[in-house]
Amino acid sequence: MHTSLLKKSLLLLLWATIPTLLSAQPALPSLGDRISGTVSLEQEYAMGQQFLSSIRRSAPTISDPLLNTYLENVTYKLASRSQLKDHRLSFVIIDSEALNAFAAPGGIIGVNTGLFLNAQTEAEFASVMAHEIAHVSQRHFARGIDEAQAGKIPQLATLLASVIIMATSDAGHGTAAAAAVQGRALENQLRFSRSNETEADRVGQDTMFNAGFDPDGMSSLFERLMSINRFGRRPPEFLLSHPLTESRISGSRGRAARYARQEYSPNLEYQIVRARVLGYYAQNKADLVLEFERRLELSSSDFTRDANRYGLAIAYNENEQYALASATLSPLLDKDPNRISYVVTQAEILTQQNEPGQAINFLQRHLAINPGNHALIMAHVDALIESRSYNAAAEIMERLSLDRPNDVQLWYQLAETQGQAGNISKVHQARAEYFRLIADYQRARQQLQLALKIESDNGAAPAEEARLRQKIREIENMQRNA
């Protein structure tokens, strides 16, 4: 779908959602919540889930389990020391090199992979996540609705449009659309947005410090972004939805200096996931190999040496030099044999060089130690699929789906694998879950009806038919309430 059409459709979705959600519950604040007297936390959460369904349906996302796990771990670490009252968070990584991040009502936290490319340290990355968590904890969306209830409807339109702008990389078209909606209210709304941004900076830096991240990471990232903006033709997308001024930079720098002095160590895991993103987007893989060979040769500490060695292993793997990738990774595995990111990478290399059996054997000991680790499980699934053990891979994903029922990528891959295994009824059931998560209830219902017919024709047990009929009723109920 064209991005401008996406924004319009999402804006219409959110506009249509607000009256329904506001009338569904009494317009009272949550107990002890004086930020918004119009929208409850539950209403915000419901809005956010509808917004998330639209993002899943319309934007390309990254399925890398190591990347997603890292995002979840960092965000939950920050959230645990934040002012959030509702810790139900949902995450999405959008496949885009453009630097961007966004927070939507109800704990929806999203980043573009471009954030990993531009944030050079974990503290810089964490500063953006803490800022977005602060938007949620301070309930800036709900405050905007309060403003609208007070008669400032154009400001609500702008706020809704800004959520959509932040969720896509084509912010230029979105800005024009927002301007058309709001007309003369733009200048007032921008002032309101800057107030929100300043508050999110302040609260976000407090959260960083309390969670053990260097709060100076915010000012260092801001300074780099300002430099990019100064010398580039077009500012990063993040700056179009998060206006950056010299006062914001100086404010973040001044606050960082007032925190108690602490020693902060660089985080290797962040450099690992960042190297994976660099490898994924590199257009010339051979040049990437040369770049990391140069970096490794110039490494001046154990930390930079390990980070650059891992980056070189990824570069070799991306360039299909699998033997060199394994040889480069080997010293890291010898040094830290139980680091899951190293283990997963070695399994990926073996699988990609048509040695899935070796990958499966290599993963066995680590799965025994960490049986519930998502990245290890999915590396095992990939190796099983490559070895054409489709039924075994599908069984593992079915078990995993019990713990991750809202993992849209898991259901998509499960449907594909059930098809390869010839389990047609289960193909339809997995597709139904996928369509449920993108809020395409009509197609979800159709898939369940197809599965029910297959089961009925094959003489399935009454309990299985009853289960499918119940699922159909649940989907029909969701469709009525959508």
C-alpha cells in the first residue's frame, strides 16, 4: 500500500475508533490517575491494539529474534524504572533504514531499524526508548484528547496524524496531510508538541539514570542528529516527528551533568545486534567485509576487538563466505561459549551453508540449558525446515505459540511450514491467527471455516469441531466490535 494512503487509512481508523472506545466505558480516570479525565488506561490500550494491527497489516517488519529480544529486554529494563502505570507493552521493528521511533497509545513501542544504524552506543539507543516510554507514561495522547474535548478539535487531528507519521518512514507526505487537516492550528500544535518533547526528554533521562544507562547518551545522539540535519538536504525522519532545537540539546546536556557520577561500561550485545543490522542493509557485502577487516585490525581494546570480530563474521556470512564466517566467530565462542547471540549466529552460518544437521546438533546442548529461549528455538526451527523436517518444526512452533499467541511473524511462518508438511487444516488455523492479529476478521473467519470443513470431512473428534466452532464465534464477536 502506498504510504500516503496508509496514513490516511490509519487516520480514519483512529478517528473511527475514538467515539466507540470513549462510549464503551464511563469517562472517568483510572484510580489515582489525574493526567487525563477523558480517556482511561484501558481505552488507550484498546486504541493501541487497533493501531498495532494496522501497522502489522501495512508496514514491513523485521523478524530477527535476536533483534526483537534485545529491543524487548532494553525496553522492559527501562519500563521497570519508569513512571509507567500499565506495563503491557507491545513492540514492533519496522524494516526501514530511516531513523525513526514512535510511541502509540496503550504501550505500543516501535522503532525503525535505522535507529540501530544511527545510535552508536547502547546509551544512545536507550535514550530514544526512554523518551518514547515517557510519551506513554505521561499519557501525551490522552492529554491531546482532553484538549480536543475542551474544543480544540484540530489539535486532536494533528496528534493522531503525528502518530501515523512517526510509524512510517515517509514523513514528508504525512506532514503535508496533517497540515491539510489542521489548517491554521498547526503553529499552536507544534508548540504543544515541543512541550511534550521537552517533558519526554526530562522524564526519559530520569528513567535512563534509574535503569543504569548513561543519561548523557541522549545529548550525544541529539548532537549527532543535529549535525546530520545541518549538513544534509533532508533531516532524518525522527527529527520531522521529534523537532530538535539547540535548547533541547543544551537541556539534555545540562541534566546529564547533574546526575550523580557513575561508571558506565559499553554493552557488547548492542554492538552485536547493530552489526546484524549493518550486515542486513549493506548493499555491497564485499565492501562490508573490507570495512570490518580494517576495523578489527585497528581495534585498541578487548571490547572493540570482540565487537569488530563479530561484525566481520556477520560480513563474511552475508557475503556467503561461510567457512571464513565460522573461523572468525570461533574465537568468540571459545571465549564466551554460552552467549546466545554467538550460538544463534553459528547455527545460522551452518544452516545457510547447507549443513542443517550440524546446526541442529550444535543447538541441542544450548536448548537443554535454555529451553525457552526464543532466538535459540527459532534457530532450531530454521535448521529443521532446511533439513525438510517440517512436522518437527511445526510442532515446535505450535508449542511456542502457546507462550507467544500475539507473535504475528510466528503464525505466518507456522502456516507456511504446515503447508510444507501437508497439514492443510492446520495451515488454515495458523492463517486465521495471522489474520486475527492484523484485524482482518473476515479472512480469519473464512480460514477457520475451511479448517472446520476439513476436520468434519475427515471425521475429527467432536471436541476438535467444538473448539473450531468456538474460535469462529470469537472471531465473529471481534468483527462485530471492530
